[in-house]
Amino acid sequence: MPGAREACDTGPMPYPANPTSDLLRTWLFGAGAVPAVHEAMAASGAAVLIQDLEDFTPPERRAEARALAPALYARWREAGATACVRINPLDTEGLADLQAVMPARPDIVAYPKAASARQMQALDDTLTSLEHSLGLPLGVTQILPVCETALGVVSVREMAAASRRVRYALLGAEDLAADLHAERSREAVELDYARRRFVLECRAAGIEPVDAPYTFSDAEGAVQEARYSRRLGYRAKSLVRPDHAAALQEALSPSPAELAAARRLVSAFEAARSRGEERALVDGLWVEVPTYLNAQRLLGQA
């Protein structure tokens, strides 16, 4: 929508706090037009609930799904979750999606197969125009690029720089594997390089990476994948099954033992510094400034 970006460039765009916390660990996708699925999502305990108007909603049911948005987002917020909608691309049905659901005030708009700064700028402009027309605070709606292609993975820094609304980016799984011409597997070796590069690019851009969903049915495999991605630096993961949410939330959260170890590191390092020493020895590990800061970060997550 012409002129929208110019209209909001008069000062810094406000960033309201997330409805639940600064770190949203679990991002659950669900069918856009199936009320039973919506209830299961609300009961799952996932931090972010995503009404998917794209792949999870057949075109003939999208109008029905859009009409559900006001009551649906209100229900999800009552459950303590952040309400998100994945729209279709703006050059297909995306504008119709936004015009229908924006009065319901989704907290986050997810953009499918995100691959360019131009897409993010166009979505930012459209959201600014709709916020203005609806009397909403400018910038209140966040953007989530869903990076489901090779180009999307390597372009995430440019997309993050294109809009101040981008605070998270999400890595795809099935579409990404198809774009790579890779064979999909439970072990996800075909996504390993993309997963490692994506967390690096997002951290360089100053945004939070959300790991790809585990799209198989077993919860054990989902937990194993979440633990692996956490070792790589991910603190959040997407999912497609409500029954996986609680296990993934636990896998992505610091355990009591990890918190106790972090407290020992912090205490020992601070005691060493108070004595004028540059580092501390804890359980055979020399604790220096980076390790100390990492331990503090872990405690902050809890």
C-alpha cells in the first residue's frame, strides 16, 4: 500500500512486550478451519498458536477460516498463548487474509516461503496501513518470516534488516527438503547444514531463530531433535502436533540440574573477581567471561 512506510518513518517503531514472555519456546501450527484442532491447540500449552491459512487450509475453506479469527484469537489469548496467523503470499490471497483477520489483532503474522527483503517491506507497509485504518498502534503486529527455501535461509539477515517488526524467523522442514532435492528422514541429516547456518544468520541479525518442526508422529524423536537443536543454539522450536508441545517445552527449558550448575559457575566467577582473579576453576572448567555470561543467560531464560 503506497505511502505506508513513509508514514511510519517519523520515528522509532514501538515494540510492545510479547503477551507471554520475551522468549517464546514452542510455535504450534494448526489447520485454519477446524475448531476441534483449535481447541486441542489451546489445551496444548504451546507458547505461540498459529492459525495456518496457507498449506493447512484448502483454498475453498479459507473464507471460513478467516471468519473464525476473532473468537479463535480471543480463545487462545485466554489460554495464555500468543496468537499468530500464517497468511498466503501477498501476490495470491495474502491481502484478503490480512483484511479479514487484522480486526482480530493477531500478535504475529507469519509469511510463507519468505525469501527477500522486498517481501518483508511489502508486508510491513500493508500492516502499517491496516493498523492505521483500524486504529491500532503502529508496529504492534510482528512479522515472522518462514524460511522454507534455500534462498530464504541464506537471505534471513536481509529480511530481518528490512522491517523492525521482524523479531523471530522460522526454519522450514518439508518444503526446504524438497527445495534442496533432499531425501526426508527422521534423523534430518538433510537439514543439518541449513539448521546450523540458520541459527548463525539469525544471531548475526539479532533475531531469535525458531527451529524447524519435527513432522513425524513420535514424541521421542521430537524431543531428541529439540535437544540437538538446543545444543546448536536454538531456544525455540516449531511443531505440528499439539501432543508434542509439553515435551518440547520441557526439552527446550533449562533443567534443575543445569540451573544449579549455572548458579555455581556464576557464584564462583563473581567470588574470583572479587578477589582480583581473572577466572575461576569449577568442576575442572576454567570459567572466564564468556562462560559466565552464558551461565547468566541460562538463568535468565528460566
